[in-house]
Amino acid sequence: MQVMDRPAASALQHRLKVGEQVSVLTTTQHHYDLKVTSVDEASFVGRDSSDKAWSVRYDQIEQLETRQFDGWKTAGLTAGIVAVLYVLLRVAFHNLDDDLDDAFSGKN
């Protein structure tokens, strides 16, 4: 998630991508959650959750928040979680195996 306060129009034209989810606060304090459908040099168009199209001029944006998906970060996080779970399960089963061995050998 990236938040930009009073972003420059030139930066937005090249930064916004079709399909990207954005949250926009305008200089008139209107808030929109949109999926970008087109981008040009002066504005972008996005659709809200009810599929209504909104055109937002760059010079009317007070704050813009973009939500970007990063496949590598998501994959890394998933791999990390799986690795930790694997280690925890190995430790738990190793301790269980030791307890079972002790129980059947008569050790307490």
C-alpha cells in the first residue's frame, strides 16, 4: 500500500496502471475506492464497487492510495510460514516419538 499526498499530475500519469485498486480523496473531500480502467495525461477513470465509472482529474487529487500486489513478496511470506510450520511440526512429532518410546520401554 502506498499513500501519496498531493501527487504531481506528471507522476500519476506514469504511475497509475489499468486494473490497479486505488483509494482517492479529492480536494473537495470526496472519497472514492476505484479500480482503474483508463489513464490519460489529465485524469484517470475508475469503476467503483457498483460498477459506476468515475473520472478523476489529477489536479483535483488531495491524496491517493494505491494497493499493489507483489507476487515475490507474497511467495516469500508463504514459504516462510510453511517453513516455520514444518519446523514446529517436526519438533512436536520428535517429542511425541520420544514420549512414546519412553512409555513403551518403561522409562518415566
